[in-house]
Amino acid sequence: MEMGDLATWVAALATAAAGGFAGWQILMLRQDRKATVQMERDGVAVTWVQAVRPHVADQDGFATWVFEITVHNPGRMPIRNVEVDMDFPRAVRRVHGDKQVDEPTDHLDLGLPVMAGISSKTWRRTLRLLFDESQSLRGITARVSFVDLEGHQHSNRWAADATAD
């Protein structure tokens, strides 16, 4: 075997190794991108805080809370058909801005047609319930459902109690 033949073989093997390494890198980048997109979808979350929390009941035994309910889209891409469904362990009554009070319900629905990437949307809701049942507010759960850019439906559930299913 001549030196030129050996150099050709070495060059061919080096080229094949470089091609294999480049292919492996592309595969790893695709897997990383797929994992990132999944984390962004799983990270769409609902949070809620009691912005106003009463310390005593009104004369009728009820009290008024003000909740700030926020949906977060940590992903870079927008999502659409965003629906937030909150479930309360006890019936609550929503108080509107004009002081109209809804019938008792254990469910609250919020939504928006489109949510930009890396954004949040907050709603303020005034709710009344029996003051003696205020401890039940720790059992609130929420589900956020949305459609991604590929047209796939997703749903994430959040609970104040991490042990809730």
C-alpha cells in the first residue's frame, strides 16, 4: 500500500466520522427542541391569589373575597382557545362590577381567544361565600386548556394542594 492510498483511507474515515458526529449533533438538537417545546406546553399555568381577604363575616354570614386569577404562557409561541376552568370546593357567588350577584356555583370559567408567547393575562373576580367555609378555599383547583400552533389540544391541571390528583 502506498502513502497516497493510506492518506485517502485516513481522509475517508475522518470524513465519515465527521459526518456521523454532525448527524448525531443534529439528532441531539432536534431532541432538545422537542423537549423544550413540551416543557413550554406543560408550563402553561394558572395561578390565583386572594387579593382581598376578609377577616370577619358580614351580617348575613357571608364575606367577600377578591381573587386575581392569572394564566401564564411561558412558551415563545402564541396559543389559542385558552380556557381556564376553576373548581371551588364550596359554592361561591360572583359579584359583578354593577353589584349584580350571580347564583351560587362551584365553577368559574374564564377565557381568551389568543394569548401571545411569553405573556400573562390576569382577571380580578369578586366572590362571596359563607365566611365559616373560608378554609375550603384551600381546595381550589384549576385547569387551563389551549390549542397550540400545530392545532393540538392541551390541558394542564393545577391545585393549591400539591397532593391533589
